[in-house]
Amino acid sequence: MQCLFPIARTAEGILAEGKERWREKRDVRGRRVSECVPGRAAICLVVMMALAFVSGCGYARSPGSQTSQAEKPSESPPAEFVNYTEKVVGRDGTAVTFEMIAVPGGSFLMGSPDSEAGRKKDEGPQHKMTVGPFWISKTEVTCEEYEAFGYPYRPKSSPWMEKYVDGVTCPTMPWGDPYRGFGRDSKPVVGVSWYGAIVYCRWLSRRTKKLYRLPTEAEWEYACRAGSKGKFCFGDDESKLGEYAWYKAKSKHETHRVATKKPNAWGIYDMHGNVSEWCLDWYKPDYYGSVVSGEWTKDPQGPDSGENHVIRGGHFETAPSGLRCAGRDVSKDWWLKLDPQDPKSHWWLVPTSYLGFRIVRPVHGKEPPFPSMQNGL
């Protein structure tokens, strides 16, 4: 507001000058004239204030030009582009930590070849893709991490309000068991809507002053492959899958603690199985066909619009073919039918026990536009 102070003083002077002119004319002629000098002063004030906002003092921006309040994009990676541990204090005052893995930027063939066993039509055609450097969470977001943001048990005392209210909305504790009977001890959070994951990232960004968001579909597959050109992050040998993933034949029909299987070559855990993961992109089955053939596409954001969002990775009830690096899934409209509210809530706890998410922190880029939507799919 400092830049407005000189303008405010000038405007005040104009008003004062207008009053002096009024008094002088009244004193000389002994009556008030119809000329409204203060009116012109008020107009000057309005014009000057409008100019202040247009020229901006840095505050006026179009929605498309907004950058994250947490972290502005830079032209090059930080001097130390390395793994790190993030610590954040939750809304109830409890501190939680999680690890972020530095993923170097690079290029790869996204999607699957026609010859790959288990391939679905929406995985092709393969196309050249380039992504910039980013950090990705070492594991899926755990119950403890999500509890720091949502489902808060709020003390009634005012000191809590003064210390922990942050102006970001959050879901309240649902009537049912949010852990679906699996428990919470370092297990991935499940049943969170896409909207709930987006707002979690927004809250985390404000708390840490860093830009966190969901991964794009391209970032997710690039991080999953970790340089692999095979069906899985370790190649094509399906017999090794049990070393890396909790899936249908090995999971005993439940989620498991994160990071209890082998990581991929970049140190990222559970990219195959345990729980499926939300991506930032809208889903369209034929989207890959719209990518320009033969050219490298840089940091794609997916379709401009849609009805449902991309899901990746497979889960503890998925067969091996659904755990492949290129495998795609999508949210389902019927998930909202159990929501008794009208209109349907975008916070609605997705009626699945197998869907979670992980987060990324891009080195370059802007915060994605905050969604305006009628549901959390």
C-alpha cells in the first residue's frame, strides 16, 4: 500500500483546494454559486485511484498471468537440485515430515507400443515427450500427512484459532471410517476426491512457501519409468513384480505401509500398486492421438477440459497388466451417486478404498488455475 500514500495525499489536497474555492466564491458574492468545484475534485480522485489500480502497484493481474504466491517460476534449477525432507505443522499443531525426490528433466516415449501385452487403446500412439526437472514425493501421501490438513479435531480455545487458521478450506471428518478398515499407520490415504487432493496441495503450498501440486500425466509416467523402456520400472520380467508392488496376488486385499517394497531406479516407492494415484490432467481416451507426431512435446498439461480425471499406477486389487508404466485409468461418474447431497459435493469421499495421490514440486512453471467444478472427479 506504500505506493498509494502519495496519491492519497494528492487527492486530499485536491479536495482541500476545492473547498477553498467554494468558500472564496461564497465570501465574495455572499451566496453559494451552482458551480460544483468539489465534484470535479471527486472525479479527479476516482480517476487517480483507477490509474493506481491499472498501473497496478503490482496487484492487478489477469487470471492467466497469475503465478503462485508460494514460489515464482525460475529459469534454471536451484543450485542444489537434490532430494530433501519437508516438515510441515498441521492445523492441530502436529508436525509431519515427508521426503521429496529430485527428478532430472528429460525426454521419453510416452504410452505403450502396439506389441505390449495388456495394452489398451488409450495408451497410444506412443509419442515423444519432454519434461522439465521437478521433485516428486518419495511415497504416496499418507494418512498422517493428510490429517495435518483435513479432518481436524479443533480445540475450542481461541489460541488455537489465532495460531492455526490459515484461510484454506478443508473437509470435515466423515461419518464413516476414512481409512476403510485398513488403519492409518504410515499407510496411504484413500478415498480422497480429486478436488480434495488439489486443495491439499494448495494448503501445503501456503504452509511451506513452495509450489506443490498433483503431477501431470507425463510427469507421473516419466517418474514411474525412471529411465525404463519396459512394461514396468524394472523392465519386462513380470516375475519380479512382487518385489516392487502390492497387487492382487500379493496384497491380501488391503493397503500396506508405504515404502515397504523396492523403489525404482530414482528412489521412488509404490509407483506400481498399493493405491492408484490422481493426476492433474483431464482424461480423454483419444488424447494421445492429438499430440503432434514426430515432434517433442514439452511439459504437456493434457486436454483443456473434460468430465473426469486421469488415474495412474494400479492398486492392491489390480492384476499385473494394470500396473504397467503406461497403464491409464479414469475416475467414474457413478462414484457420485452415493452422495446424498444436492448439488453433489466436490468434497465427496470417493467410494473407493484404493485411490490416493502423491505430489510434485516443479522447478519451473506456474500454479495451475484453481478448479471451478461441480464435483470432485
